[in-house]
Amino acid sequence: MRKILLITHRTLATGLRDALVFFTNLPDQIIAIPCYINENNEFPRKEVEKELSTTSSEDDIIIMTDLLSGSVNQNVSKYMGSHRFVITGINLALAMSILLDPADHLTSEHIEALIDKARQQMVLMNTYSNNDAICVNDE
């Protein structure tokens, strides 16, 4: 099984989880852990470790964070390992690609290819020249 842990500053993780569940209908595979939302402003280490402990060593665990070198990313990077990957620069296209990929297990190389495809979806629409890809409702 593949599981995505969305771990971000504040509530970005919960909003992204909501969108992912809408598009993929895989609620059991998507876990959101918002950070720094309590009055103590602490990283939710126990919650992260609890989620990681409920998975098999054969499960692919993809931890997605929001900012490279941010405190969230620094805290979760220690959990990398076999079948555990940490990706920063979280976005909906990439998370969907990872969840819906048909491979039994993901490799670093395969994840890098998915990241490259997700990067291609980041465009400045003001200068995007492929008009065939734009659908506008004229009503």
C-alpha cells in the first residue's frame, strides 16, 4: 500500500488533503498533519511517529512538506529510509500523481520523474501559448 503524509506549516496540509480526497477518493491513504497550530507552537513529533508506526515496512510512505529547509522539512527528514521518501515543495498535481501511480513500489528515480512532470504543470498562464489546453466556459 502507498500512503501520503502531508506535513506542513499551519493548515495547508488539511486543505490539500481535502482536495486530494475529492479527486482520488482515497481517504485512508492520505494523512494530514498541520504543524505549529497549537498554543505551544511545537512540531507534532508524536503524531508523525504514531502515523509512521501504523504502517508496514513494505508500505511506500511519501512524506510531503511545504518548504525546503523549513522547520517542518528539517523535522521529518530524519524519517527517510527504505520505502520512506520525503518530498518538499508540495503541490496537488504531484500528490495526485504519486497516489494514482500504478507501480507496486516507488523508487527514487520514479519519484524524480513524477516531480519533473509536476514541474511542467507550473506555468504562467499570461504567457502560455498552448491555447488548445485552455478550456473556457463562454456562458
